[in-house]
Amino acid sequence: MGEVTAPTLARTLYAKIWDDHIVAAKDGGMDLIWIDRHLVHEVSSPQAFEALREAGRGVRRADLTLAVADHNVPTTDRNRPIAEPESAAQVSLLASNCAAFGIEHLGMRHPDQGIVHVIGPEQGFTLPGAILVCGDSHTATHGALGALAFGIGTSEIEHVLATQTLLLRRSKSMLVRIDGTLGFGVCAKDVALAVVGALGAGGGNGFVIEYAGQVVRDMSIEARMTLCNMAIEAGARSGLVAPDAKTVAYVRGRPRAPSGADWDDAVACWATLSTDPDAVYDRTLILDGAQIAPLVTWGTSPEHVAAIDAPVPDPEAMADPVKAAAARRALEYMDLAPGIAIDGISIENVFIGSCTNSRIEDLRAAAEVARGRKVAATVHQALVVPGSGAVKRQAEAEGLDRIFIDAGFEWREPGCSMCLGMNPDKVPPGERCASTSNRNFVGRQGPGARTHLLSPAMAAAAAICGRITDVRRLEPVA
Amino acid sequence: MKAFTTLTGVAIPFGHANVDTDIIMPSRWLKKTSRYGLGPGAFEAIRTDPANVFDSERNRGAPILIAGANFGCGSSREHAAWAIADLGIRAIIAPDFADIFAGNAFKNGILLIALPQVAIDQLLDAATREDITIDLQNHTVTTASGIRFAFSTDPFRRDCLLRGLDEIALTLADGDALDCYEQWMTTNRGWRARQGLRG
């Protein structure tokens, strides 16, 4: 049990959090690690609860566990039952499992229901210096607050439920430093995509990323969530940012955040949570923020990313035969020819939402572009799906819903929605979608769907123009 | 967990880099609430092609898969590991694996073997004709014609696989350490030892 306040060796932020959570050091370099917070959703948990029952095991710390239904929930009228029988069954199974094991559950009609990675920070459930897990690969989102947060599989969910620990090996550490300042029209999503592009989809395997540098310091907490969210798209199970005054201000007063003497202790502890000056990372990547343009993906891996003003790359010009083969398959699936301009690719669907980009600042950025404009007639569906009930209420208080509706967008109820289409929100086969989500995998948004990942402002601009367009060059509203 | 010592059989020469878990197990299959019977959905989009590598007479039910770099990237869905196990696959050989998938595979008794791309290329070729033998005790992959590669594995995972250990039972045997940590934390890290529930 290392004391955070008295380091004997120069340590990274990651090492400090890790050391503070070691329950027991095991043979062969494994550590039994305490888990402070566990988020549960309906898709990855049923088999874990089933296994607990089969083994006659209980939940050790139900009070540190919070469940919410997000993947399967419809984003239309919440007063009607879920039409799809398997989705309805999965959502109702979460409710009954939580009731049986004494876990708090925010059901589909709860006012604070939302995407698991939006409600964790929003509720003050996520804390700097804590270890948080969830059966979902985008759990790194919570690293924006300086939590060590990572996605786990169902067997690990079962392990956490039964023991409130995980048996883990320490990861390697990587510093991703983004220097300078971002240009006009460039935001956290572009930085996230730039990092994935630079590292490649597997470049972060085995690493925990710490994001630092002027660009990250200048980011809001929500922008840091967007950045950390996509660590997994580079293979890193976890991404985090050292807590600062913005972090403390963000957490203060949230419903589940510490209060009284606990709050004072917490703030004192969080002040020690930065990488020591002499600490050594296993790898360092440095990017210049000023060189990052609005980015768009052209292929079927998040590493298939290019600047809005660049052409679709030519696989024949790629030196690595494995990458060239993957690019060829990707362009065939995407029905794109090498060399064509990305700016101008027509789209039929727009999705503004997901755990990457469904918070209030994302909706404000998209609404800023949508204000006074109309969605192009060639666009079949343009969805705006807030990340939580709280985000939705805030947006409506600011009149963002009216801006979207007046422009021809659909204003929906919170959930994962078209990011992975487990609910009825899907991209039809062969159609293209400008999407603020995190994955452009084959079939991700529906069988045969073609996804282009981009920022909320770029997605709104694509909706207005009916094609991917450079938001920086959008004509002003007359 | 089913113990793993040696395995000999047909290897499916799949290849392909960055195969994500959406490819291995599309999201519509995630609505299933059992870990069994997911095999029919494994690699569903690829298997719509009648000439696919998984359903040929030779490869159907094969116990070994040879894949490309960063296999299992993306979503944390353990359904991907369950589906692969349901196909009958007990070992996957690739240049490297995504972290979460690697954990999920291990917990379902699937051995992952990382070998350099040049070795993978040789195995992809050999697998079209020859059986492959994996020996976990001696850390070798051998083709029927005698091409041999040595590999290394995480010592903890190897031990669990060889002995078929249940990880939760191992952790619960550490109950005293758990109680001790929890007590220390409640006193010294009260801010994270409990939720601050307001209103």
C-alpha cells in the first residue's frame, strides 16, 4: 500500500494510482488491485450475474457499483415498451439482476439515465485517483478526471462483482504530449483521431496513455473526455490526464462526490497526482497542436484517418504490405476510389452522439453550425442523441433542441444509439454516415453501413451540405 | 477453466490485420444472455461468402486459428471469445493481440500465441496442407513437416491454463489481504472508500 504523499522514486501518474490500489503483490509480477467504482450496463453483465448465481457467490461491494441501461434503449418515446423482444429482455434482465444483488440501477425512464460514460463523471461517481472499471472498452473516458479507468470483459465483471478486485499485470506507460494550441475549427475529437492516426490501431497495445501538453491543459474536462475516450482505438486500455484546478472544480458538489472532511482529504490527495519530473515513460509521442486539421476517417479502422483537405490515400503507395492490403479491403467496403477528395463525399446519414461526443459542449458546437441553417434534402436521417437525461435537460434549457429541430435534425432520448445500432437506430446497408462516434468498423452502425468519423461541428456541417465538408469554410448564414 | 497442455489439429489460415471484435461478433449477437451457442454468429459478415476460410470442409471445427496483427481490437465484448470457443477454436496464433480480447480469451481457456509476421506468413502457408501442434509445456509451435517456432507466454496465464485454475477462487483465497486493504482504505482513503450520496 504505497502512500501517494511520500513517493520514494520518481513515478508516473499511472504508477502512483496503481501503487495506491495494490491489495497484494502476487507471484510472477501480478498485482491484486482494488477497484473503487464499477459501472454496469445491460449488454456485458448478464453472463456475469449468471455465473455468480451458478457459483453461489454474492456481490462484495454493491454500494460501489452503479448500473444503467444504455446500449439497447430506444431513443424515441420512452413511455412505450421496447419493441424488440431481445433488447427488452436484456434491459429487463439488468433491472432484475440489480434488484437481486442490491445494486443501484438507473432504468430507462430514470431522469438521470444515459450513456454509462456520460453519467459516471456527471454524477460524481468518477473520481480523480480512483480506479474505475466497466464492461465496455470506452471506459478510458473517465481518465479525463485523472481516474485510472479501463474496459473489462464479462469474466472480469464477475471477478469485480465477487471480490471488488482484479488480478492484473502493470501496463507500460506512454506519454502523449500535444504542444501548442489548436487552430480554428479544430477540437478534441480531431486530437483524438490524430493520436490514433499517429500510433495506429494497435500502437497502444500494452500501454496506459497519459495525455499532457499545452493543448490538453487548455482543454475543458469534457474535451478531455473525448480525447481519453478514444485511447482504446489506438489499443491502449486506459488514457488519463493529471487532475488540475479544472478537475477539482468539475467534481465539486456533484451528487456522488465526496463531501465534508472526505472532500478535503480528496483534494489534498489529488494535488499529489501528477507525474514526477524525473519519472520515465516507456514511450513518448509528441504532436504539434497547430498542425492538426479537422480530421475524417476514410476506411474501416480508426487509424484510417486523413485531414479534411487531403485526398483518400492510395493503397498502392503504402510501403507496408499488411497495411496496403487492409486499405484495399477498406476502400472496397467504403466504395471509395484512391485519390478522390474527402471534402465533398456525399452522405445520407448523420449521427451526433455516443460516449465520445454527446455532452453539452459537443451539442453546443454542433448547434452553433446548425443555427439558422437546414439539413440538406438528400440526407435521410440526421440524429442528435444527448448522452444523458441531464445533458438533454441542459440543452433544452439553452434552446439547443429548437435549433436542431428547426434545422431538420431529430432530437432524441439518451443512449448509445447509432454508434453501434443495438437499438433501432441504424445506418441502412450501403449508405454513408457522418458520425461523431468512435468506430468505423465494418458493419458497426448496421450491416453494410459506411462510417466516416469526425467532430460534432464537422458532422453538423455534413448534415447541412449533404456531403463531408470543411466546417472552417462554411458560408456564413445570410 | 479447461486445462490446456498440447493441441494438434487443423489451423485456419485467416490472416488479416486489425480484425476487430465487431467482425468476430456483430452487435446483434450481443443481445444473447448466454455464453454458449454464439458460434453461428462468429465472423458472420465474412461467412456470407460461401468460399470463406472458416466453413471449408478442411477447416470447419478446426481447433487453431492463424490471424493478423492486433487481433481482437475494439469492443471489450467477451462474446467474441465465447463465439470463437463455440467454433471449437482453442488456440490463436498472430503477431499480437488487443489487450482486452487477450484477457477474455485467456479466461475462456483459449491460448494466444504471439509470433513475428514472418513466422505467421509461413504458418498461413503451411496450414493449407498440414496439421499444427502446439505444446504449451515446452513453448513450441510445430508443423507436421517439422517447421518449429518457439514462443513465450505470460507465466501467470500459462500456469492457469496448464492447471485449469479458477481465478475468482484464487482471489477469494486472499480474503485476509482483501479485508486488510479495505480497512486501511476506509480509514485513509475515505473519499473513495464510499460514495458520497447527496439527496
